[in-house]
Amino acid sequence: MVANTSSFATQPRLRESGLANFLRGALRLWFGLLYRRIRVLNSEAISRSGPALLVVNHLSGFAGALILNAAFDRPVHCLLEHGRLKGLLARACAHSLGVITYEYEGESWPSTLQACCEILDHEGLVVAFARQQASNLEDSVGFAPEAAELALEAQAYLERGAPLPIHPVNLFLPAPPSQSSEVMVRVGAPLSGISRTGALEAGMVRTFKAIDGEIERACRQNPFRLRPEDMAQFTANLEEVMREDFAESWERRAHWKQKVEDFELSPFLVRLLNQLNSGHPGRLVALRESLQAYREARRQNALFRLKTEMAGEWSQSKWRRLAGWIETLLGFPVACYGFLNLLIAWLVIHLSGLLRKGLWDATPREWAVRGGIVLACYAGQIALAAHFLPREEVGYYAPSLFLSGGYFLRYVWLVEHRSKLLIHAAGKSRRAAKLRQLRKMLIGELKRDQDRYATIWKIAH
């Protein structure tokens, strides 16, 4: 239902009802389970009393309105377009939380302005979402037209000489597949605003554009955005990934003359990424994390490939690779037996600090000390076995200690220098497919963002 004057004249009292407080507590519990927490930065910028207009530099949505209701201690009344609420439950929850639905430039818009002015007159907080459209577009209504018009209307409605405080608010909402789980809300310092007398002298249209431009300049300074150097690196890496995808696709086409060296990101895509950086940094961070995951997988794959190439002649021989697989499988029980026999000696060597440089990096003196500890532990184990076991069994057990212990060191070397490379070579095609899948997922996410946000922000291809 579209807001009207009479239904919202009592909104300040409604928001302080028990139902509203219960819903706010339930929202905080829900978001605490869904995210790690909601952190409000610079909350002291908003006074504890008095009216204020908060302009959120984020796309309008019911989820954003719920987050703001859970984030602030003071009751807030969010302006939300009528089409953003779908379902009876969402409408009932929004009404109980004081959400004001509207249709901009519709017949009910004047009554919506009147309702917001009454809330501000009761020293309440009103929240408006920015549309984030560039003000230089010919068909654009502005960056935050609802907020600019409300600021003018409220300044004329309120009987006060001081300008209405207008606070830019930036949101960081984690977006899948990002690993981030913390919602951050940053409140900016109040804008200079416009006095009632100044609005009358400057003219309403001119003042509207001035307020909208000031809101846009403040909101564009998003503290969660990537720095210019990080943004440049991100776009360069993204361009490299898309070159790789094109190169793989063009290799399968006969007589294809276009070269990947000629490819560069389109101005449309660069503009979209910059818009995400200022308007929805959480989404850009998700894309960046996907890009980093792909680059790390590619780095690991290249590292193993380099190790395989530098492994020597044995990796080129089919029979020597087969021998490596056989020894890896059949030698595992013997290595386990050797490790059990070495366990006491290993604990003593570890506690003495003789393994701080690793197993192989040791001086001759350290190797001698290690050998002495092993011999002493073996002697104790043989003596203990002689006390409980028959002499014939001890005769078999004693040499098995030295043989299995020596082979354990051999098996450790085998795993580090042979088995890992054999396993990597066996999974070469699987890793290549996974790498290709990660790249396709990243490009698919980027295309979905193009289709979604280009229409919302009116960015032309």
C-alpha cells in the first residue's frame, strides 16, 4: 500500500511499540547468525536527538532497510519503492518497522513527502536510498532525487533556522562467493545542507540540483572502495584472465586471425567496475576474491608443472615412473613400521630443538647427535623387548629397527621428491579442468553483473 499522510502521522509512536522493538531484536539475532556481525562506523556523527536525513549509497532494497533497522539504536524510517516489497509477510514486517513505501513522481508522492516531514518534525530519522545514476546523463533524474526533494520540502516544513542534517551512509554488504561475513555501515559527517531562506532565494530547481550534486560528491567518497592503484591492478589482472579465455577459445578455430594481444577491456566494462567500486564495493570484493582464487590455482598449477619439468630424467621414463608408484604403495607399511619404532627418538629430537631447521637441513654435528639419540632409544627398546619377548623374536626385532628406520627416511625423501610429482602428473587433466571452471565462473559472474547493474545504472554498452 502506498504511503499517505494519515497513515504515517503517528509513525514515531508506532516505531517505539513493543512489536517494533521485538522485530528489531529478531533482526539483530538473524543477521548475527547470517553474518558475523553488523558494525556501525562513525555512529557518533548522528546526534542522539533531533531530525536527520540519511542518504544510503546503495541500491534500494528491503534487505538494506532491514539491515539499517538492525544497525542503528535510534528508530529509522526507510523510504522504499513500492515494487521492492513482495509478499504479504514482507509488507507486514515493513509496516511494523515504519518503512515508507512510495512511487516517485506518482500521485501519492506529495503525501509521502508530507509523512516524512511529520516524522522529521517529531525529531525522527528518515532514510533514503540513492539511485546512483550519474547526474550527467540526459535522461537521469539525479543521483538521489528523493533525498534532495525531501531535504527541500522538510526544510520548508520544519520551523527551525538551522539546516536539516543530511548524512551520507555507505554500506559494505558481503556478496557471494566472497568469504567476508561482516556487514559494515559507515555514517558520514552531515552536509552543509540548505536553509529555508537560501532555498527561496536560489530557486527550487537550482537548489535541488545543488543538493543532489553535494549528496553525490559525498557518497562517491566511499571508504570501502578499492584504492586507485588496487583498482588498476584488478582491472589489469581481469584483462589477463579474459585474454587467456579468448586464447583457449580461438585455438580451436581454424584460420582465426584475431590475436589476444589486441584485446582490452571495453570502456563499458571499466565504467561498470568503477561504478561497483563506488556504489557496491561488496560485490567488487567478491569478484576480486574470485579472481585471486583463480590466479592462486593457476600459480600452484604452474609451480607443480615447473617442478615436474625440473625433476630430471626419471620423470621422462615410463618404467621409472611405474617403479615410483609401486614403491610408494608397497613401501607404505614398512615406512609406518619404521615410524613407530622411531617415534620415541623423534619426540626426544623434536623436544631438544634439533628439528627446528627441518629434517634434511642439518650440520654433520647435528646429524651425529641425532644418530646418537636414535641409537640410545633403540638400545632401550631392544632391552625392553628382551625382558618380555623370547630371544628368537628379539633377534628378528633388533635388526628390523635399523632397517625400517633407515627405510622411513628413504620413504620421506620418496614422498617429497617423487610421489608428489607423480600424483600431480596423474591429476593434470583434472586440475586443468578445475582451472578452466574457475575462469568460466569468474567470467560468468562478471557477465551477470553486466546484465543486472548496467540496466539499473543506465550504463550504455
